[in-house]
Amino acid sequence: MLNWTIEKIAAFLGGEIVGSRDLTISGLAKINEAKPGEITFLANPKYVKFAAETNASAIIVGKEFEASDKTVIKVQDPYLAFMTLAKEWADKDPHVDPGIHPTAVIAPDVTLGANVRIGPHVVIGKNSRIGANSILHAGVVIGDHVTIGRDCLIYPRVSIREYCRIGDRVILQNGAVIGSDGFGYAFHEGQYHKIPQTGIVTLEDDVEIGANTTIDRAALGETRIARGCKIDNLVQIAHNVQVDDHSAIAAQVGISGSTQVGKYVRIGGQAGFVGHIKIGDKAIVGAQAGVTKGIPENAFYSGYPARENMKAKREEASLARLPELLKTFRRLAARVEALESRLAEQKPHRSDSDEEHT
Amino acid sequence: MLNWTIEKIAAFLGGEIVGSRDLTISGLAKINEAKPGEITFLANPKYVKFAAETNASAIIVGKEFEASDKTVIKVQDPYLAFMTLAKEWADKDPHVDPGIHPTAVIAPDVTLGANVRIGPHVVIGKNSRIGANSILHAGVVIGDHVTIGRDCLIYPRVSIREYCRIGDRVILQNGAVIGSDGFGYAFHEGQYHKIPQTGIVTLEDDVEIGANTTIDRAALGETRIARGCKIDNLVQIAHNVQVDDHSAIAAQVGISGSTQVGKYVRIGGQAGFVGHIKIGDKAIVGAQAGVTKGIPENAFYSGYPARENMKAKREEASLARLPELLKTFRRLAARVEALESRLAEQKPHRSDSDEEHT
Amino acid sequence: MLNWTIEKIAAFLGGEIVGSRDLTISGLAKINEAKPGEITFLANPKYVKFAAETNASAIIVGKEFEASDKTVIKVQDPYLAFMTLAKEWADKDPHVDPGIHPTAVIAPDVTLGANVRIGPHVVIGKNSRIGANSILHAGVVIGDHVTIGRDCLIYPRVSIREYCRIGDRVILQNGAVIGSDGFGYAFHEGQYHKIPQTGIVTLEDDVEIGANTTIDRAALGETRIARGCKIDNLVQIAHNVQVDDHSAIAAQVGISGSTQVGKYVRIGGQAGFVGHIKIGDKAIVGAQAGVTKGIPENAFYSGYPARENMKAKREEASLARLPELLKTFRRLAARVEALESRLAEQKPHRSDSDEEHT
């Protein structure tokens, strides 16, 4: 059971206490879920109203925050401070015993770095290398000729296929598949013929891959997820896709073959991309977007087919008015017809001028 | 080989036979797929025509069903009766031997209830508890400090991460992941920093989770699937999501962080939800809907962005008429222009009154 | 390290060399990615411009290809020739040792064909059969009473449930689940009651299933993927679905219960299908389509709800013009109103004829 005094927390965060110093904290929680004895934080001005309502015993706030009934700790960046505290208090048990579990099956020529932890029933194929301090949980299957860097965390039941390369500090959540065959066939004489998928997958340093996400090996060359990218659960990355540094991809996104995603791109959940297109740096793609062509740098695209977000929103708003427009249109057409009849009736009176002008 | 007389079936179901009693039944099937010797059922009036055409030897029908050439068994609720029979006849082999397979790796302080069955290569981490009669199939990986209730059925290759809590009679289909880290990062100085995901997942009693579905642990607190919920395959449930009692979620749905789904909600396949919204009790969400804001109780929403279903359908129908409208509009504009020209021509005749009014 | 002379390659492919014969080739690559020393191919006329720019040392081209600076090998079908070469040069290591790994758990009455390879920690249930030359990678779990044909390739962590039937030359990518329970419940007195899923899954000859794809067993009868079908990653196939010969289904598609997909159908990524509909032979379904009713043979459907592709595209194009239409419409309505006012002013001059006609 955690028990830090508010003074110990303030000292740890380098913050200033305003309010009662006679407090012991037993946990942390979000502002609207916290219970007495817990500390929370306030970073988003949208949540200021919760500062009065929260059951938390203390709040980490920004320097500019005004007095409150609660004890607060004032810091530069409340979110970062809260996160630092969360990391300090987080579960530090690696949940895998040191060394190699006797049920693991490791090919004789595998190279293991210092302090590697290998859980029960792990399999590591021939000529593979695992860097120092990396942790492989129960049931992980590593193929032949795979390289895994230092300080990696590979959760239960991940599988990594032959020849793939994993950088340092990579985290793979449960059930992720790295290096399955790409979906490549030649249709010939009434059947599909499999095209050998002879490339690999490269995950660079600091990449995290979500649970049951699948990343296909390249047909030729490599499928590459560059350093710092974060990919959520159940995402599909097809063969030869390139995702550049520090991009973030939410759950259930699908990216088709050979598409290139730039740096610092953010992609919302369930978005889909056709193959062979290029998404510019810092582009944002909305959830469920259907991306059928390239997206320029810094653009925000959404909808199906994906288009500039303001344009998509304008069209959606217009669509909501379309049923009414159809009715109004019919009435307007009737009014025009009435006008035409009226003018037709006038004709006898102006038959001469009519002829003159036609 | 199954062989029940029609009289044994009628007695078992508490139903009344109309037609020949000289029948032995060897299996059950859907009305349009049944073969001679099989029994089927008729619950949906839409399928009445199949009653004459089916190859089944007997049909379970409602009390009000009128005579047929076939032997029928009349019951209160034909679907329920059929299901009762299906359960009675279903494969009752648990497909896991009694006791603990010698290849399972179980931490010394694990608590196992009576009659637990543990298959080959199962791993159970320290301080975990498995309730009586629960069955863990081959290759299941249970982390440290996990609690699993009684009468659970956990299929091959499921993994449950540290500290998660599973109720009684829970069924987890193959490859489901319970308790993977939520997708939480703080972007700071050009990179994403992982926020520790220190919460858990709670699955309450009678929940069923589909194959390769992923349910992320909370950042803080719990991700909760309440009692009686049924979740299909390849669904993504993000951190801190709450799904209330007896809701049903079809395949490939994605629910973003902290969204709350009410009781008795039904969600169609591939629908997606943004985070931090609330879906009211008994709401229905159509397949592929993109839900961008909260939904009231009892409402039926569909489309992208999700809106009241009748409104969405009306807009879709209007859209189908839009190409024609654009053409008709151009013609109408031309007619208005013609009218304007005509009136302009009249001007010379009415120059005095024109001046008067402009 | 691969080292074939260009003459050896030409002889192997039955092609004709035009250009320098003094070349040794060390690998193959796509035309825009090839490096010196590699051979590439040119099949798509769209890429002709790359023939001059490529860094490849040689190109496999069609008979009609005109002279180039590069050495070329002329063949009937450049793509097929390249693929033949790729197969010849592909990794032929099965990555599983011959025989049965000592950690595999195989029920005593299992039948194994000649030359079967079984990797570490594989589990095979009672009364199952594995055909000759089939390879089961590490961590595969095969249930009881399963039949697997000859020359199958089953990658790590696949699970196949009880009674399912797999044909010859079937490939299952990592983490695929064959035979999980279908999503079938009867709602009765406030709760869902599970309907036993007593059917099976049949995968016929030459089927390939992608990573983490899930194929549910039938409620009754079978879920059937017919011969030659190719299914990509993270696809959901519900209970009692039928997919006919040689259809191809891209990643993250979801097909609901009892839907029938014809022969030679092609389905784009993330498309979804309601249950109980029929998709005609050779139909094409666009990516992300939401298919709510049957599709005729040879049709190309797309969008949500899915409709004939040209119609969908026309409607999407119209939608892009709708915001402008709404503005123009308001202006037109104002012009009609102006015309009406003008005619109303004329009334006094024509009061007699007006009365006459109203």
C-alpha cells in the first residue's frame, strides 16, 4: 500500500504546496473519479469546475491556478508532473522471472544480452539475437534470424517471423503479429498464385504495437515502422508500407500495400488507406476516413472518400438540409411554372414585341 | 449417433405432437438446410413457406401453427424449445482432460477451485485464483494476481494480463486479449511518452468475449464489461470504457477511451465510437455507424456521422436523388433566367411604374 | 548469397537476352527500389518510364518491349517470369525442424502423415489427422477430431477448434482462429442465452487465411471457405457464411452470419456485410462498402449503403457540389420572389384577364 505525504510528493515533483500540509496520499486517479486520500491533476481548463467537486484530497495544478478549498501542488506542467508520479508509482514488477524459464525452447546459436528475461513456453528460432534487459513474456514465438534490441518488452503470445528486425525499447502488446506474409497473389488461368513474400518488417527504436495488430512482411525489401511510432490494437499494416517517425495510429486502422505515411501523422480509429499513396508529414486523418488518394502535409482529412475536413464537414451539414431542399425545390419549381403560365397569358397582349425579339 | 423418437423429443420439450408418431430423429438443422431424419423449427412467420418445402422430418412450431403434411411438435416458444434441444444434444465434451496437464506452468501460490481443468502449456502467474469447474484450454496465459470465477470457459491462446478480474460463467473465445495496455501517451518535446496504464479490466458474470477481441486495461481504475454482455470477434474496447449490463456488441466494433455504453444497448458490426461520450440504455447503433457524440436512451442511430436512423435514411434517400436534382436545378435556373429576360423586355411598356417602385 | 549469371536466369525463364551478357545478379526488387546487381521486371505499361531510371542491372520485359540501355530478358509474361524467379530464390527453409518437437503434446490416437513437421509447444487433440508434408509451427493448437490435409503450412499460434476440416495446401498465417463459436444468442427474460454452436468450419484446398483472422464455426452445419479463396488479415467471417471458389477478401472485412459470397468475388478492405444476403459471382465490392442487400453477378458495388459503383461515385460527386447548390438555390428563390413581386405589381393592369383564368 502506497503512502506518501503531500510534502514528499511536492518535493518529488519540485512543486509548491498551497493549503493543508497534513495529508497522506494513497493513490492517484482522474479528477472525476478520485476518492478521498487520492491525488489528481488539473491540466485541461475544460475541467476547472471539477476542482471544486472532486473527492480527491489534493490536486496537481498549473502555476496560474487560483486558490481552492483543496490542497494543491503548483507545478509548471501538471499533466507531465502527474505522469511522472504515475510512473514512479506504477507496477514495476516485470511479471517475468529473471533468467530463462526451463520450458522455453531456444535454438543453440541464439545470442541473449545481459539480464534478458524469458518466460515459460517461449520459442526462439535459430540465429536470433535478443538485446540486453529485454523481457519476453510467456508464449512468445520468435522465428529464425530475428534481431531484437535492448530494453524491449514483448507481451504474451506475440509472434515475430523470420528475419524481422526490432529496435531498442520496443513494446509489443499481447498477440501482435510481426512479419506475417503480405497479401500478394498473381491471378493466372482462373486461380490465385501466391507471390513469395521475401521481405521483412523493421520496427525502429521506441515503437509500440498494440494487441493483435498485424504487420505484414514486405514482398521485397521491408515494411518499416520508424522510430517513436505508436500503433494501437487490431491495426493492419500491409506489405511494404512505410510509416515515418513519431506517427500515431489508432485502433483498427488498415493501411494497404506500399502506402507511405509521413512523420508526426495522426490517424483516427478505423480509417482505411488504399495502397501506393503518400500521406504528408503532420497530416491528420479522421476516424473512419476512407483515404483514396495522397494527403498533403499538415492537412486534416476526413470522411469517405477522405477530403479536406472543413469541406467534408460542410458537405455533411449540407446533406442534413437536402431532404428539406428537395421539398422546397418542388415548391419553387411550381412557382416558376405558375410564373411561366402567367406570362404565357400575357402573350396575346405583347405578341408583336415577342416576335420582334425571337 | 443421436437417435431420439419424436415422442421422446415431445416429452422432453413438453410439447404436443400433431401428425405421425412413428419417427426417429437423428439431428437438428435450420429449416432450409434440414435433411430427412432431422428436426427443425419455425419461429419467424417470414419462413412459413419453408414449412411445406423443408426436407426435415419434423418441425417444432408455435401453438397457433396450422396443420401441415409434416409431423409437428407444438410448443409455447419454438425458438426456445429448439435451443433447449440444441443444448441437450450439443457437444458436451469439454475437450480438456480433468486435472492439470503436466506441461502447464502454474506459480506455487495459485489457488485452483474444485474440478478445474488446465490444458497443455497453460501458464498461470503468481497469486492468481481460478474458480471451481473453470476450464482453461491449451496455451492460455494468465498473468499475476488475476482472479477468475467459477464455471468459466477459456479457449486456446487467450491471454489475461496482471490484476484483471473475471466473474463467473465467463466465456473467452480463442485469442482474446484481456488487459493489454491502453493507448495513452503524452506528446512532449517532439515525442510520445508512454503513460503507465495502471488500471485493470473487470469482466462481470456471464460475459462472453469473441475471438481475437482486445480489451485494454484502464489508465487508472477499471475498464468494465458488466454482467451479461456479449462481445463478438475482433472488437476493440479502449481504456476506461464502461459497458453496462446485457449489452451486445457485434464484430469489429471499436470503442474509444472512457466512453460509457448503457444497459441493453445493441451495436452493429464495425461501428466506431469516439471517446468520452455516453450511449443511453437500450440504444441501438447501426452497423458501420461513426458515433461522434452521445446517444439518448432508446434511440436508434446510424450512418456517419451517426444520427437518428430515420433522419440518416431520409438523407441517404435524398442523396440518391441529388444528381437528378442538380440537372433539374440547372434547367429551372434557365427557366427563371428566361422569365427575367421576358420581364426585362416588358420594361419599356412599364417604365413609369418601375421607377415608382425601385 | 545468391549469384546467378544473366544467362542462367534467361535459360531458367526460357527468355531471350537483349544487351550485355556479362552480368551476375544477386537479388530481385521492384523497379523503383532495385539496386545495382539486382534484376527487376516491367509488366505494367504505367511503369515504362522507370525502365530508364531504375538502378537495376537487368529487367525482365515483354516480347514487344523496345530496346533500352539496360540488359533485358524478353519473356511471354514478365510478371509470371519474375514470380517464378522469386519462388525459385525464395526462402525455402521451412523454419521448423523435421519430425516432432519433444515439447509438442499430441494425443495418442492422432494420425500424422509422412514427413510432417511439428514445432515446439504444438498441441494436437484426440482423434485428429494431419496430412503428409504439412508443417505446424511453434505454439499451434489443434483441437479434437480435426482433419488437416497434405502440404499445409500453419504458422505460429494458429488455433483450430474441434471437428473443423482443412483441405490440402492450405496456409494459415499467425494467430488465425478457425472454428471459434458463432455469435448466437436468444434474448429471453432480460438476458442473452447462448445458442450452442454445434457446426464446424471447412476450409477447402488451396485456401489461405491471414494473420489474426477469425472464422466462426456454424451454429448448425458448416461455415465454408471454398477452394482457392484468399482471405487477408483481421477479417471476420461469421457463422454459416459460405464463400465460393477463388474469391479474394482484403483485410478487416466483416461478413455477417449466413451470407453467401459467390465465386471469383473480390472484396476491398474494411467492407462490411449484413447477414443472410447473396453476393453474385465475380462481383466486386469496394473498400469500406457497407453491404445491406444482395449484389448481382459481375456488379461493382461501393459506398454506404453499398450501391452500383458508378451511381455511388455520381452521388459522391454531387454531394461535393451540394453546399454551392444550397447557396445558388437561395439566390434563385430570391429571383423567383422578385419575379413574383414584379408580376404582382402588373396585376392592376391585367385584373380582367386574371379573373378570367383563376
